[in-house]
Amino acid sequence: MKYLIAVVLMLLSSISFAQKPSKAQMEADRKKMAEAQKQLEAKKAAMSPEARKNFEDMMEKMGANKAMQNAQQGLNDNAKGNMNVMVRNTDPNIVPDKISEFKIPGTPQTKPQLTAYLTPIFAEADKRIKPESKSAVKSLLNKGEKTGKYAMIFWANNELDKALYLLLNACITNPDDMVSLNNLGSLLTISGYAHKSLPVLLYAQKLLPGSSTVLNNTGQALLSLGNVDKAKGLLLSAVAKDSTNSQAYRSLALIAKKQGDKPLCAGYLQKAIAHGGATTQNINLLQQVSPTADKSAMYKAIRNNFKRFYKDHSITKRFVIPPIPNSYENAVSVYPEVNGFFRNLDATINEAKKTGAQLQKEYGKQLTDNMSKRMAQVQQIVANAGKPGAAKMVKDLKAGFTNPFMAQASIMLNAIDNPQYSVSYISRMKKETANTKQGIEELKQGLKTDFDDKIDALVKEKSKLDDGEGKGAANDRAVQIEKELCELKTARQNKWLEKSAEINNQYIRNMEDLMNQRLQEYLFWNTIVMQSMQDPTPVNYQAYAGYLNDLNGFRSLFPFYVDGGLSKPCGDYLKPDNNTKGKIQQWEREHCEVDFGFDAKVFGGKMNCEGFSVYGSIPAGEFSYSRSYDPVTWETTGHSFTAKAGKDKEFEIGKLGGKIGASVETTIQFDGNMNPVDLIVTGSAEAEIKGPMGGGVSADLGSVTVSVNSGFNSSGPGFTPFGSNFLK
């Protein structure tokens, strides 16, 4: 089902009704479509006849076949009257092959020159912006720095036409507003106008030569124009100034890829991901250039950011493996307690199987219901392809499968038991097992030298004695050998029990710690991945049951559970207890494993199964964004976006109601999937974010602001359908 929906989304997201692309672009798209169809046919060929029929029936029912026909028609530039022409998707991982032929204006040297440069750009934007957008921001113009701050509210809401309009006005009316200049240059670049942004960014860089933010954004503009060498130098300077600049690391990775250096590309990507750039694009590219490399540094960085939010579970406290006895006498003494522990564990595991089966049954029904809702959404999208609002419907459907931490969660779930990661739990557990096995083997070798060889020699000697009636000397020697064997075997058992208990108890403690951490980590990230699609409790419960089964595996290390039971070498036996009945220990099934908040100097947030929110809080203001979930279906139920400082002033921001005061202090930029990708903070000289999203953003922009670090636009300069009808 997920694969089918992905196929439909891939096709629909490619269909547009904009300007017809070139023949070369159309040919490239036809090849991509042919490859996609080839993969689809390969999937179907691998299915059983029954599964294939069900799949094809579902394709027809959901309208996927019609969508593919529309896509194919859209790629036929020879069809008479064809209006369904597909727009070529820009590959976000491709650096331009050559330097752009666009003429780059000279860098302004003075404030009047800067104003003169920006004025005609503003006039062009004034012509192109939609009348309703222009009307919505009319009252926010000509307010100096405030206008630039208002612009960032619209940027955060992905209303880029309004953001550009306000930023241009802010920079013209107040050329000293370095923050708005930087943000204007950044917005122009990512929107496809790097040739227009470069003079602005170079002007800002001249006044702020030590700013990592401005260095990065200038490098991104040069990269968009194909000037790789100059861009690389500035990006390296940016990460030298700020070692957590994930956007600069990503672009350096793309440059390394273009130059054929896959190891360097992978290294930069890992740094980008570790410092907050855990995007699907970065993750997929890393897998492409380095599919088998140990990515432990990236994994550790994300874990260190989030591990303080992992939840402990009461069951891990109630089922702590008791110590292995280190002598026969100790074994006799603790046997009732230890045996009772494992009987309780058996009873609890059996009960967990029953509960898990019931949860799985409920899970299957809920999954079917949710998939039916998704199918209805897809059918609606297919039926409205090409009509107003269709693109938003696709976007909303995609958003329903994600949340702000989905990318990090995918990395962590993939890494937990991935042997390619030296610090993954499976790798660490294998190392513990190998070390313990080596310790036991060394103990056995020592026992062989000190005891086993001597015991074997005595047994061999005894077998050759001609003892019996009338064989006094031989009989005496036989008795003596039996005594020596008893002493040797007793001493051997004492040493074995003592030393093996020491080795195995340490092994169990280490493994229990790893297993507990693994359970916490898995439940945390699995909940984040699943909560936008499904109640994660049934899957989480299976992980809990697996934890208990793993604990049960340590039973074999206890001496009285070995074959034949535990006995003294000279005759005493530990009698098995078959009367003790286990008591069930219920697992407190938390509905949600995610409940965390984070606090930093200027930034904080909250995430649980009721929703996700972020907020900034500094002396002069507060910002918050929240996303709510339906606790049954885990579908997004609403968004809210507010900003306030001092006395509130009401004004309209798009379709969202908002409040803004005398000065906007903090805002968050979200990408298309609502992943927080950047922080804009004003009013703090050393503002810095340190939170679970990883890394930090800090720059000295006149000692007042942390501002936008943005990536390059690989489509090159020109008008693009970026964001909310940008300049269209």
C-alpha cells in the first residue's frame, strides 16, 4: 500500500500546467518515466498471480492507472493540443555544469548605490505580486527594521512573494538593516535569482566579513551561478567560522560529489546531518555515495541530542536479572529466588504473547481504516489533477505521513541494529558477546592446564589398574585416585563457578544496559515515525515482548539450568523446583513513548502525542508554532502560528490569524514537510540554538541577530514556481 501511494505521489507531484519545458528536458523526463515504469513492472513480475491481480485492481480503484496515462500524455510534446505538459523537476543534488551567462551587476559601494540597485527590483516585484498579496502587507511597509521582521513571519509561513516584497521595502527604506539585507539575498538565491542576490550579499559581506551566515549565503549564490571554485572558498570559510553550519556542509558535499570525491562528499553530508540537516535529500544522497560506510559519528550526534528524552519503563526495573551464584553453596541458597524470577518471566512472556496478538488484531483493523482514508484522498487528488487546489492536496497528503523529526527518526531506526555502524546496539552487543566468549575460552584453557589434564591422567591411570579382591596395592591406589579426583573436581568446579560467574555477571549487566537503552531508543523513534500514520502501541508492545524474551535468554548462564542440573562432584545434587508458579508482571502500556520538551537560551519546544510545538522566549517577546494530531488516527488536525511582543497588534497573515507586537523577536522557518530548518532570532548578542534538532546557528550580524542560512537553487537563475506562487 505504501509503495502504491508513493507511485501515485511521484507521478502527481511531477504534473504541472506551467510553461512548457525544452525538448531536452522533456527527453530527460521521458527517460525517468520509462525507468519508473520499468521498476513498477519488475515489482509486479515478482508478485504471485493473486497478489499481482490485487495490486492491479487497487491501482485501478485508486485511479493510479489514469494518473500514469496523464503523466505519459504530459511527456508527449508532439500531441496536438496537449496542455498537460510536465515541468521538469529540478535535481537538488546537481551543481550547475558551467558558470551562468547571466550578467551580474556591480556590487554597490555606498548606501545610495544600494538603494539605486534595489529600487527597480522592487518595482518589478510590485508589478508581479498578486493584488491580494500586496493588499495584505500594505500596512506593514515603510517601517524600517520592523518591515524586515514582518517579512520573516511570511517566510516562515512559506508566503515568499509577501516576504520578498517586504524585504525589498525594508532594505530600500533602511539600508543599514544588515539582517534584512542578508535575508533578502538568501531569499533571492533559493528562489532562483542568484544573479540578483549576489550584489546584495557581497555588499553585506564587505560590512560583515566575519559572519558565517553571510559567507555561506554568498557562497550559495555563487554555487547557484555555477562558480564552484569561488563558492567553495566561501563555504569553507563559513564552516571555519561556524562548525555547525549544516547548509554550508551540504553544499560542500555537492561540490565534492561533482568533483568525484565520494568519501569527502560523505564526510560533509554526515556533518550536515549531525548538525541539524537531517533532511531526506541529505540522507538519500549519503546512502548513494557511501552505502556501506560506518556512519557512527552522525548516529551518535543525533542520539546525544535526543537520548535525554528517552523514556524509562517500569518493567525494566521489575525484571532485573539476579546475580549468577559463584559457588555450589551460594547456588543452593539463591535457587528458590532465581527460579521464582524466571518463572515470573515465563508467565509474563506468555501473557504478553496473548496481549500482543490482541493488539495486533486491533492494529490491523485500524491500519485498514487509515489506508482506506488515504485511498480516498488519493482518489480525490487524481480526480482533481490539473484543477485549482490539486497541488495543495498532494502537499497535504504528503504532510500527513511526516512530522518535524521524521528524518532523524528514520536514520535512528535504520542504525539501531545496523552492523555498518560500529556504535549501533547490534555491533556493541556482538562485541560484548565476543569479549565474554573470549573470557570463557581463556578460563576453560586455564582449567584444562590446572585441572582437566590432571583429571584425565588420573582417570587414565585408574583405568589401567589391576584392582579387585586380593589386589591390596592397586586397591589402595584406586581409593587414593578417587579422593584426588574428588578434590580436583571440587576445586575445578569452585574455580569455574567463581570465575564464570564473574565474567557472565559482568556480561549480563552490560547487555541489560544496552538492551534497556535499545528499547528506550527504539520506542522513542518508532513512535515518531508511526504517529502520523498509526497508533504505535501495538508495534511498541512487540518490542517490549522481544525485550523480555532476550532477558530470558540469559537463563542458560545459570549453573542449575544446565543439562543434568547442578551437583557436587562428590555426590550432592541440587533438587529442581517444579512447584513454584510464576506471577504475571503487567507492562504499563504508555500510549505514547514521546513526551519531551527542550529549553535553550532563546529557543524551546514541546513534542508529545498531542502535537508538536516550538517557541522562542527572550525578554522582549515570544513565538510559537503548534501542530495538533488526532490521537486516534494520528492525522494532523490543525496548525497555529503566533508571534507577540509587548502590546499585541492584530493583523492578517495569509489564512492564519496572527499577532505581532512592536518588535518580532523570534521566528522559525519550516520546509515543505514542516521540518524546522532554520532559526531567526533578534535581540540577543550571542543568540544560539542548542536543542534536539542538532547543531546551532549563530552569527555576528551587528551583534544583534541570528539570521537565515539558506541553500542554493540548483535550477539556476530565472523565474520559478517556488513557494507560494513566487512573483507570478
